[in-house]
Amino acid sequence: MNRVHKWRRLDGRPIRRPIEEEVRMTILKELACGHQLQVSIGTDSQVKGGDTAFATVIVFLRKGKGGFLFISSETLRRPMTVKERMLEEVARSIEVAYALADVFARYGLPVEVHADINPDPKFRSNEALKEAMGYIMGMGFAFRAKPHAFASSSCANKIVQ
């Protein structure tokens, strides 16, 4: 990955090994327990004064058995338009999904990339919808927007609030 991510669990415990290794070990453990996994990756951001806080999450859903996630957060100090911010969120999610794609493929796990973008043109985030969808699908990932983009619009959103 281009960016240096510091990953942690929801309870705040840091993930000390490389995220690729952590994800691989997690998948092996979950599959050994008989869980069927679905993986979704999403990013959300929140502007706070002159700063923009970003949170990227890797969400593992155990079919019918709940789920868990890994989190990476970063704060940037630079102004961005809404469209720039939406596309930065998508770029961060794709960066993580792409870096982990081989691990997910090895175990036959499909990956969804979630964009916190509203498909309704009345919302400002909609300005980035076509570019985000093209970017995500062009990289070979399944695309989800609101209201189906829970990784970004719910999970990552709770981290940046």
C-alpha cells in the first residue's frame, strides 16, 4: 500500500503484523470455525474545522453469525470540495481492497467496495457517483452505494463521528 496504515480492532487493540498477514490469518481462523465470510471495505470522512478525518474499515461478516472489523484512521489538514472528499474516500477503499485482493482471491472471498455516496441527485455527494462507480468497478470490485454501503456509511461513519 502506498499509505502507511496503522490498523486496529474496534476495541482499540493495535494490529501489529502486516495487514495482509492479519487478514490471511483471520480468514483461515474463521473458515476453520465453519463461518462463511463476506468482506466489505469502505471509507468515510468528517470535516472538523480545518481538518478532515478519514476512517477506512475492512468489515468481515459471518453469514448469520455477526461480524467484526479492522480500522485505519488518518486526519488531513487540507480543504477539499465534497466531490474531492468523496473520491478520496473511494481511493482509500480501493487502495486497501487492491492490496488485499490476492488474499481474498486465494480463499474465494468476493469483496465489495462501499462508497458513502447517495444515488439521489438532490444530495451533494451524488456529484461523485459516476466516477466512484467507474473507479471501483474498473478495478474489478463489486460497488455498493447508499443505502447498501454499510461499511462506509455506517461502520466507518461511527469511527469518524
